[in-house]
Amino acid sequence: MSATYEPFTPANGSSRRRASWDEEPAWNGSSDQQWSQQGSRSQDSERWPQQDPWAQQDQWSQPAQQDQWSQPAQQDQWSQPAQQDQWAQPAQQQWQQDQRWAAAPAPQQQQWAAASSPRTEARSSRPGRGRLVIIGLVGALLLVSGWQAFRVESMIKTSTDLADAVSSEQGRTQDLEKKLTTVFDPEGISSAVIPSVFRVRAGDFTGTAFAVGQTDDGKTNLFTNYHVIEETFKDGDRQVSLERGNTRIEARIVKVDADRDLALLRADREIKGLAPAAGDVKAGQQVVVVGAPLGLDDSVTTGVISAYRPDDSDGPTIQFDAPINPGNSGGPVVNSSRQVVGIATAKARDAEGIGLAIPIQTACDTLDVCGNN
């Protein structure tokens, strides 16, 4: 072998490198051993140049590996280096364990501090959460109140609209009723008028009379023409008969106006009266004439108002075209509203469709009776 390389030193040899480890104190802690190991390494490096491959091996070798290889199982258990390594290793581990136990409380303290901090934050955040809950409840109450107010307002608006609709419908109903009253319905008019119309028998003459109202003592007033009861009245008799079907009612002559051809009869029983029309008639209005032509009671004819002649020489006169015959004298001329507009009096000779009537208002004013008298 060349003198440049140092021969391999056995593990139990008495080399100077081993002696430098053995001459250190038994154990002064991990820090003292570390500094002693570094010192021995520096002495060895000075003693052996870097060209020595064994020196390079010592330079990169770890102390833990050197101790591992320097303590073989064949080493004498009574040698001092073995005793030092045997006691040094547990001492180092014990110190390291003590060091770990000494540093252990710090994480526990941090854990307790970390555990206690959320409680402190929770306690500190409780008043804030309470405020948020109260604000949320107030907001919910405001929303509910607003919704209820909106619903109430909607209901009021709906009720108002409904009331307006009902009022409008009522107005339309009234308009329809008015229109219906103006609609000419001969059947309906006849059904309403006939119970108030009678055939008058005065001696050998017959004509027509109709009720216009009751007196205070429960009797009924009726209109007819003077020429119908003229013979009986001139004979001094005041009794006449009212007939309709099997019904026979006794009546008497109360008042007459020969110039206007009017007579007032009065029956001792109540009879439904017909209402007089207000105002003047107009040409073109449709009318129904009810009477007993030739003694045939409950006869109905229809026509229109041909003309209204207020300045006629015999007084105001209504001209109509509804057919009439002897026996219709004294019968009512009724409009579409079931109101009496005149009293049928005569017809033109040698002509058709020309009938004459006395206005009902003239009869009421002349005989001073309409309604309750």
C-alpha cells in the first residue's frame, strides 16, 4: 500500500480518531457532544489531507452512522467506549424526550386558547345576533302589515267596483223597465184593463163604463158618456147596471155634463180603478180600446193616435184609428203604459178608421173626480 492512504482502523482498535471520541466526558448533553464531534472532525481533517479518500469518507459520514458501525455486536461489553455509547444513547433520548415534553404544553395552551376564543366570540356576538333577530321580526311584521293593507285596499276597491257595477246594472234595469213600458203589448194591456171595464145597461140602451178610483167610504167612481144613460136620466131614474160575464153590479148616476157628453156613475163596492195618463197625447202613439160593442163585453181593438185636436168646436178631441162600434161609447182608450188617455165617444159615419175620444184630463176636470173623491 502506498503511504498516502491510511489503512482501515478496526472498530475496537486504539486509533487516534477513536481516542479523540473516547477522551470526551461521559455526557454533557447533546449540544456538548455535538461541539466535541465537530472539534474532533476538524482535527482529523487537519491531520489527514483531503486527498486521502478515507478522510473524505470521514468528512461526509454522519456521526450517527460512525457510532453505528463503531459498535459491532462482537465489541467487548466491558470496554469503556461501549459503556460511554451505551449510557450516552439513552441519555440523549431521555433529554430529547424531556425536551418534547417541555415543549408539549405550548400546543395544549394554544388549543385551550383557540377553544376559548370561539366562546368569547360567541358571547360577544350574541348581542349582535339578538339585534339581527329583532330587526328581522320587525321587518317581517312590516311586510305582513303592508300585505294586509294592500289586501284591504284591494278588497275595498273591489267592493267599490262591485257597488258601481250593481248601481250601473240597476240603472240599466230601470232603463229596460222604462223601455218595456213603452213596448206595445196589447195582450198585457188588455189583461190589466179588462177587470176594470163593464157593460152599462141603462133601460133599452147599452154602452161601456170603467172605474177611475174609490171614494172615502169604499165606493167606486166610474166614467161613461152622457148619451149612454141619457134616456134613463131624463126619465128621472138614477139606477143603472154594470155587467161583465156573470157579474152584475148596481150603480147610480151621480153627475152629468150633457154639453161634454160625460156622466159619473158610482157603485157600492170596490173596483180596481185605472190610472189617468198625464200630459197630452201625441200622434203615432199606440193604443188599445176596450169596450162592449153591440153588447159584446170584454172586446179589444188596437190602433194609434191619429191626431190630437185641442181647439175643436166641441172641446179638445183625440182622433184614433182603432175600430169602434155602437156599444164602445164610454170605454177607455189606453196607451202602452196601461194608462187611460181618453174616453171613446163616437165614430165618423160613412168612414172607416176615424174614432173620436174625450181626453181623460177633460173628464177629470169637468166631473171633478179622479182617484179618491
